[in-house]
Amino acid sequence: MANGTRSFIDALGGYRKVAGRLRKPETTVHSWTVGDHFPPYLFRAFCELADEAGVPRPGPELFRFVPLPPAPEEGAAA
């Protein structure tokens, strides 16, 4: 994937438009376009923005979600 964060923000109309809609500083939103992932707290807002803009919702791979650790082996002490 080239830069998925930039592509997604561009699909929503660009970082200035997204910043206005989220009431965030433009510099903050612009910094998300040069990174690899969005903060996870934005997932729901970005899904709603995608719906409003008529673009596909972002996939979870664009966010820094905490992965679930492996389950402990059965019988092992926790």
C-alpha cells in the first residue's frame, strides 16, 4: 500500500477539510498523512466521514490498534 493514510485523507477531501470537520488543527491532520497509521480513537469518526463522503470505510490496518496477545497455553501458570 503506497501511503494509505494520505490516500484516505485525500479521498475525504484533503487534510484541511478533515481538520475542519474534526475540529482539529490542520497541522495535526497533516501529520497523519505522512505517518503509517491513524490514532485508534479516530476509527469511528473516520468511518462516519467516509460514509458522508461516499468513499469506502478505512480498514483497521490504517490504525494503531493494540493486538491481542496470544492465549496462554492450557495448564500454564498465568
